Amino acid sequence: MGTEQLLIALQQGDSAFPSGGFAFSWGLEELAAGGLVATAADVEGFLDDLVVQRWNGFDRVFLGRAHGAPDLDALAAVDRAVEVATWSEAVRAGSRRAGRALLGVQARLIGGDAAAWRARVEGDDELGHLAPAQGLVWRLAGLDLAAAEALSAWSLVQGVAAAALRLGLLGHLAAQGVAARNRARLSALLARPAPDEPAGFTPVADIALGRHARRDARLFAT
């Protein structure tokens, strides 16, 4: 990764970047409320499941396809494939909400195809998933696929660690420790090619997301 790409990744991955990522716990809030996640080890186990079973096997595949999509019609096909392959309505809704939050910012910062894709997404309730949005906007921002994959994976780790902090599961240092200990896992995954076909199995997180969607009072959108 060259200096320019490094600086782009640092900006895009900064916790102060207004991508809306702070609003998503990906089921952690529900699991914490039920007492199923209470310690740093619990958070790490939850995060490991998301990274390996969801991100690497599923989101990473669609991010790569979106990053290489030659036009917005091809991108739409990738996005619709995410919709079809995601069985849980709560997970689909969370992915679309996160993707649309990212697109809302990037449409204004980057313009061009990012703005055109956002307009297209706003007219179709089934478009706007997070992984395709990441693939598109980070390519437009100047990141190659390897950098975009690393940023996507790290954003998930950072987001879950931050959610654990806000939920009172971890202190500041413990949250950073969880994130730091995931670097080796991410490095090992990213050193290998993405799977040819998407596959993900995170039943605990998926059930938690479904239950969370029915809560009247909640801190996070997912």
C-alpha cells in the first residue's frame, strides 16, 4: 500500500468519519441484554464469529465483486445477490441501513458514481447493502481491492469494539485490546484469497438481530 492509499484508508477508517458506523452493534446489544455476552472473552468470541463466518466468507466476496463491477448495472446485480443470499430480514435491513449511511456521506464527498448509485438505491428498497457500497465507494476513493478489504474488515472490528465500550461491556483499554488481538486474525485471513462463492453462517448474531429489531428501546440500530 502506497502513502496515498494509506492516507485514504486512515481517513475513511477514522472513527470520526461520518459514515454512521457508530449506530450498529450487529447483535451485540441484544446478546449483552440477555447476559450472553458479558466479558472481553465473550466479545472476542462474538467478533471472531462475525469476522470469520460472516465477513470473510460472505461480505468479502461481495465487496470484491462490487469493487470490480464495470458499471452500475453490474453493481446492482451484485447488490441484489446480497439481498437474495441473506435469509434473515433483520440482517438484510441492517446491511441496507449501514450501506445507505455510508453512501449518504460518500455521495457528497466523492460525487460521480457514488451519487448516482445513491440515487438509484433510494428508488429501490432492495438495494444499498453495505459490502457492495464499500466496494464501490472505496474504489472511487482510490483504494485497490486489498486495501478496501483490509479497511472493511478493520471497520467491523473497530465498530464492534466501540459498541462493546458504549454498552459498558469493556473499558477503553480492554476495547482496544480486543481490536489489537484481532489484527493477527485479520492478517491471516487477508493473506489468503477470498472464497470464490459466498457462504456465511452466524446463527447467534442473526437471531440476536431479529430479536433486537422488536425492541422498543435500544441504543443501536442493529
